[in-house]
Amino acid sequence: MLGTTFEGREMILLIKTNLHLYSLDEETIYNSLRESLTVIFFMDSFALEVGEYLVVGETQHSAYPLITVQNIVPKKNIVTV
């Protein structure tokens, strides 16, 4: 869990427990989330491309906004139909 601010508001970035991080480390994930806050903060759910992976999560707005990483999917596991 990482506390940060966005547009003067405190918020929390969270990686769901027991999540397989593959070769991504938590610092890389948190940095990618912070760099993308101007977009994902206003989305209910998101898929963020980080290298060869998609970081999938959701944004909850409350007294302390919470962005939670729900899953990490390798791009090679994405199927297009």
C-alpha cells in the first residue's frame, strides 16, 4: 500500500494481496500508477500497459480515493477474437 496525493487530495494505491506480480516489482507498479493518475483517477476500471503486462484495476472514490490493482496479465495471454 502506498499513500500519495493527486490534485491536492490524499489517496491510496493498493496492490491486491496474493497477486502474482510476474517479473514486475511493487515499485514499478506504483510508479506506473502514479504516472498515469491524471487518466486512471477518473475511470471506474482500467488496464494500464506496463512493459509486457497489463495491470488491471479499479478506482473507488470516497473520503480517501483508493486505486486497487486487481490483476496483472501478461500480454501473451491476451486473446483477440
